Amino acid sequence: MVQPSQSCPGPMTRRQFIRLGAFSLAGFGMNGLLPLKLTGQPSSDDPDTAVILIWMPGGPPHMETYDPKPDAPEEYRGAFRPIRTVVPGLDVCEHLPMHARVADRFTLIRSISHHYNDHDGGHKYFLTGRDPSSPVGFVNEHPMVGSIVSRMRERVRRGVPNYIAGTEPSRSAIDTYSFGSAYLGVATHPFMVTGDPSSPGFRVRNLGPAGITTDRLNDRLQLLQSLDRMPTDLDRSGNMQAIGTFRQRSLELITADSAQQAFDLSREPQRLRERYGMHCWGQRALLARRLVEHGASFVTMVFENPYQSGVQYSSNGTYNWDSHAVNCHIFEDLLVRLPIFDRAVSALIEDIYDRGLDRKVLLIVTGEFGRTPRITYANNRPGRDHWPQAMSLLISGGGLRMGQVIGATNSRGEYPVQQLLRAGDLWATMYRHLGIDYENTTFLDNLGRPMPILPEGRPIPWL
């Protein structure tokens, strides 16, 4: 760690001040925005636990993944068939054979339901656990759960960012998937890791001083220190203190070896990398495991476009999981998508357990909703439309009870008929795992109103 000088640098020149502004704001990505003051307080005894969220935007089809209906009428059941797993009674799609071999290490939830039928409302509802003020647009009115974790664990310092998200460079805007922090402010945004980790040229930005020499960095630290001597009575808003906190974390990130090591996939055995799959999704999953192992609290990895990392695009495929007939031939697209997904997720589950991380790490695999049980057609292609009334997701680890199915939909996969759950129940389960007091913690929104972390939801009792 570079140590700032204790000597006073004297008055700053105009050039020094401009250089300082460019370094402290543009260099650290603050964009001049500051976090709001909050009423919630981080826990003083945060447990060594973490969460990995595999996010599948567009909405994966529940009947082609985790809730097959082989006895439904033909116009419902689709082209694929279920296969047995190592857990009796827990069947999955035939194109998830690697899932089948590790089914004793995950649990399927088949009964989460909501009523937001478009992607924007679905993203905002599911990722915050609360009804959005408007179902239109992807800008959150309430914080995404990762930002809540980031705020509640702001005192945790383990050498890597607490909250990290991996996605495509063109999809890294904070509101693309409703990852926004709303009234918690930009300090709780994720550290973004963009690009394809399976690419030989993959690099993580902002993990080093970016060509700044040690002497030059020390010089800038001295300038920053002189600003820190500003009388505290000039900062009644607390904003200068917020800048200092954000800046200190940025300095720790760019000067510490631990972060650079955590993001370095070349340290993994090639055989293990191949088990995950030398594809963007597989290497993101492996990177997620490395990051939580090195101390990150919440890691989101986006599994959206399978047509990369050498996979040729199909004229009957689509970019994300939004498998309308106008977008793709759902079954031809899934023949490409599911094997990559199967390998990446099953390898992550195996790796978490084999490394003894299954009590520390809770894995959640989901999208914002399911797909219509009845197949639709356009351009002579089959597809399925949006269907929030029923969806399925996978959880693994977290010291929870695995090898079971929670909930059930009716015979056509239309709606839950057992153990109805909401997104808030999932996040309450997650917060409990992380040791976050979601029942007794509130934050002030932009109008100064106290907002609880979750307005509804209880930990899922069958886990």
C-alpha cells in the first residue's frame, strides 16, 4: 500500500487542483454523485457469508428447465422431455444432464409468482422484492438487493469490492437490468466487470493505478490530504465524509494485490476452467466463486447472450432468454443455450461444495419471470411469451436443506398450487443467511421517508 506523505504540500496551484479533480472524480468513477445519508446501520458482527446471483434476463422458460410437464397437452409440454436426477422425484429438462448429477446439492423452487408482465416491471419487482411505483422503465425506485447488501456491509474490508457485477461492455449501465441503488446512492453501485472472461485478452479495469507511477500517486495523495483538512463545520451535509470513504476504498482497490489476485482466472487449473466451460458464462461463474472466496459479499453474474466465445449465432436464436416466437425458435435456441448453462451452473455447484464453501455461499439462479405454458407461433416458429404467474429458480448452498422441490404448479404449469411464494421470501432467506436484520432496518428515501429493507417476506420455512 502506498503511504501518503505527512508533510504539508503547501498551497495548490490551479493545475494541481485540476489534476486532483480528474483523479479523484473521473479516475474513481464517482461522476460527481454522492450517497444519501441513511438511517440504517451496518451490523458490527457481519458473518463470513456471501451470495452469488446468476441473473438470466429475459425470463427463462420454467417448463424447459426446472418444471417440465411431460403429461400436459402437446401445445403446452413442448419438444423436450424430463430426465431423472440423483434425487427421486426431482426431474429436470433432458438438456440439463449435469444438473441431474448434482441435484442433491441444490433445491428447486417452483412456486414463486408475481403480476409484472413486462421486463422492466419484472426486473424492478424481482430484484428489489417490492412493488415499483411504476412498472415502466428500468430505473429503480427502491434499491436492488445487492445495493442493500453493499450498504449493510460497508464496514467489511476483505481486499475486494463487497458488491460486484459481471456483464457485457454494452450492457454495463446501472439501469440496464434495474441494478440501480435508488436512494442508497452511487457508493452502493456494483463494481462492474465487463467483457468475456474466457477471452485471452480479458482484463479487469480499475484494478491498478493505470500507468500512474508510485511517486505521482503519492503526490496526488498529498493533495487529497490537504483537502481533508477542510474544517468540518463547512460540511454539515456529510458529503465530504462520504467522498473520503469512497476514495479510501478506491485507493485500497487499486493498490492492494489481493483484488488483482481475486480477479485472475489464470490462477485456476485449466482442467477446472474447462469443467466450467471455456465460454463467457462458464468463466463468469468461476470468477464469481473466486470473488466470494476472496471476500466479496454479493456477486451478480449475467447469463444473457450464449452466442459468443466462439459460438456461432443462429438465425433462429435470440440474444437473451426472451423466447417469443417473433424472436426465435425457442427449442432451437435452447439447444444452444441449455448445454452452456448446464455446464456452468453444475460446475459452480460442485465447486462450491467440493471447496467446503457450501455453508458460506448461497447461490441463486433465476430470471425475472417464466414463460407462457401454452406455446405460441409466429413466422412458423414456436415460442413462449412472458408469464410472471409461474416461474422456477434454483438455490444451492447457504447451509440450507438441499435435494428437494419446494412448491408446485398445476398440470399445465400455469400457476402455483402448493407453497405459494413471493420474491420477498427469497430475499428474506438471503438476508438471514448474510446476517442482515431486514425486519428492523430502514433507510430514508429521496423524500426523507423511512423505507424498510423489505415491506413483506419471510425466510422460506422448508429450507
